[in-house]
Amino acid sequence: MKIFLFFFFFLSNIYAFIDINTTCCKSEITQQSVEIILNNPKLVNKFYQNNQYKLHWDERDLKDFIRASEDTIMNYLGVDYHQDEINHLMSSINNYDKDIQKSVLARIELLATDGFFSFAKDLSVGFIDFKYFQELLKSQEYDLVWERDKKIYNYQEDLVLALKTNMIEVLFQRYLPISKDYRKLVEAYHRYTTIEFPKVDYGKLMKEGDYGYRATQLKAYLVQTGDLRDVDESYLEFPTFDSKLKQALKRFQKRHYLKETGELDRVSVLYTRKSLEKKIELIKLNIERYKLFPHIYDKDYIIINIPEFSLKFFKNHVLIDDIFVVIGREDRPTPIFSDILEYIVLNPSWNIPKSLVRRDYLPMLISNPSSLEEEGIFIHTSASRYSTKIDPAKMSWEKYLDEDINIPYYFMQYPGEQNVLGKMKFIFPNKYSVYLHDTNAKSLTDKKYRLYSSGCIRLSKPYELLSILSHYTAYSYEQLLNLIEGGKTRKIPLKTRIPIHIRYFTVFTDEYGDVSFRKDFYGLDALQLKAMATP
């Protein structure tokens, strides 16, 4: 009975609000649209022209809009979407006489619609001006591809449907990136805006067992960053470098991709002195990057984060493996895009892309015609290894250095120990000729900074990925190993194709919400900060 009465009074309130709305019409909306400074005047005017200048917002929708715009995850920057003015006008509307109420309602209507269009765009598209960013990319020395998600939104149609169904908040949630990592990064942003970093002085190397005031400085700093937890005031004041402090420092070093020694060296001190304002700026930038990528609705998928040198495989939305990778070096960057992993090739040949032939192998041929054969690379008249071979010593290669002249031959490296692709490659067909592969240069996967490839992605543990993907093929892992041992090239299709997302996050969170920072190898932070206009 109590629930029924509450619902009755709630509806009565809404209907009272709507009842006043029905007396309001075109003249009030037209007048108010002139008086109000709108952020989206063309969109707002078109919306009411298309909808006969009727009022659409009821009290429930307005309250939902205000609640969403005050949500610290959705509107993490506290942008003004007219929510304060709307709230004030709604609470004071009964103080006006009937004639003025019409104008007030029209004003509320226009403010809400204008606020909706701004909020919807900021949630779905974000604050990075992608067109301007693409222009900045073209001015760079090296070609770098960043594909944007091809999301298409009709905000006007969305608004009409949401108001008919009282689903404003649900619609905003649909615009918002759905990743839990996005939410954790927003929470980290709020945390970083409320802290201050104490100073840590330079000095001699400090390690477990040492004693001095710099230990108390480090403790105070690591408490603020969240690396040192569950300690009381007396512990913080005691100037001993103990095992607890060592572990906290190792967490800090890990988050900044430093050598995890647990010792306070000059490099670690340098990283404690990184500007808090700059870190906040980078957190905000990487929050906005989520809006450039497609929402991931699949249960099983792969994410590669270039600055992290990491391939993560998710099954049923749960991380089941994290594999170190080697990515494209600065002058040959790995493109940033999404695609579908379709098949595996065991004992692959390497068909060398023409761009690499021109840049790397023609100069070698010109100086020494037999140089490629020493590396197990042969030249053919077609893409098949069974086609006619070309004798490089009988050819004149200089003219093909000109990018306008097509190279009519195919350079390939046969399967074997010399093959740069190792024993397997994982193919997601794309126009960039990028794929995942094993490598014959195993030592490169042990380097700290793994930027050695020409754009493709080399795996530190290809057999781990093969084992996971075997469940998506018609073969067991053991059968695939036997095929590799057989030495023949085999194409293994996936029965279920796996989405793969190559991304670029220089700031990200782990499962506990701790923030990690990585070096901006491709120089994209500066470009996107230049293209980002936040309020």
C-alpha cells in the first residue's frame, strides 16, 4: 500500500508538471531560444523544428538528466551542462504566475536539450579533436596510423526515443565507454586531484636496513601514491628503510616501468619528482582515449597496448594470459586499429612487404647481390615459393629505389631456423600487413624496451598463445605441435574468430586500480594534448 501511494504521488507530480507543459508552445520556445546562449543552437533549433515545437521533457527525465550530469564517473570533469540552472528553475517554478511559468518551462526545455547534446557528444566522442589530431599526424616525420572507431550517433533520434521511454540515464550509460578500466582510471583521476606529492631529496643509494630522514620522505610520498598502505603515524615518522618500505618502493617502480630493485636510487627519486599536474593531465588524456576506440562487447578478445609491450587475452571477460611483445620501432610504428584474428600459419614463409624491400633489401642487393641468399631470402616472379626464381646478380635494382616504380618481384624467406617469423604467425587480415608472429631473434623479447620490429608484433611466448587458440581450432595443442615438427606450412583456421584491438595507453590501471605510467614512444601524448580541448 505504501509503495502504491508513493508511486501515485510521484506520478501526480509528473503529471502536474506535464499539465503545465501542454499549455506551452512555439512562441515561448522561439523567444527563449533567442535569449539563451546555447552551445548547440543549430541542433536545438532543428530538434524543435522537426518536433513541432512541442515540449518533451517531463520532471522525471529532467531529474534523471541532472543526476547523470552530476555523476562523477560520467561527468568526471564537472562540466556545466546547464544542470544547476535547470535544477534551480525546477525548484522555483511554483513561485511564478501561470504566464511566466510558460516561459520558464520553455527555458528549462531548451537548456535540457542543449545540455543533452553537449553531454552526449562528450561521453561518446570525447574531447580529443580527432580531425585536428589526424592533421598533426600528417606533419610528423614517420607515418603513424590511428584508426578511430566508426561510431555513428543520431543524437536527435536518440533523444526523442529516450524521452518517450524515460530512458535518459540508460542512454548516457550506452554512450559511456563500458570498460571497467575506464571507470578505474576516472576514479584515479579524482584521487590524484585531491593529493599532494611530498618532496623526496636526492642523495646516496638507500636500501633496506638503511636509516635517515629520506626514508621518512619516501614513506610520506608512497602513502600519497597508494604504494605504501596500512601504516600508522608512528611508522611514518620512524626513519628506517625496512622491508615494508622496500616492497612499497618496488610497487612504485613497477608502475613506472623501472627496474624493480626496491632501492632508492637517483632514477627512482627522479620519478617521484614528476609533476603531479602533468600526471593528472596524462590521466585525463588517456581517459579520453577510451572514447576513440570501439566498445568491446565480445566475451573473448585480445588487447595489445603498445606502450606496455603487452598482449592480454580475455576469455569470458577474464584475463587469462599476459604476454610481452615486441612492437614497431619509432620510425616504423605499429598501427593502432581493431580487427579479427582469423587463422594461424604454422611453419610460415615470410613474404616481405614491398615497403621493406625498398627500404631495407634493395640497398643490400645493390652493394652485394648475394647478400639476401645468405639470409635465406629468395626472389620470385610471383607470391608462390614454387614460381620461377630470379637471379639477383643479373638484375639492375637501382631503378626500383624510386617509390613510383613498382617492384614486380616477390622477396620471400622460406620456413626454417633463419625465418624471422619463427614457427608460427597469427593472421588478422588488414591493409597494413600487420600480424602477430614468433621470432628467430629470441633475445629481442627479453629487452626492457621492445621496439625492434617494422610494424608487426613479435611474441615473447608464441606457444602460450598457440595453446590458448588451439581451443578455437579443429586441432588439439599436441596436434599443432606435431604439425610444426613436420616442417610443412599449414594454415589453421579458427572456428571462432577472435577480435583483436591494438591500442595506445600511456596511463592505465591494474586490477586493483593502481595507476601505471609508460613512456610515450611514438610521441602521441603531445599531439593529442594539443588536439584536446577540455573545459
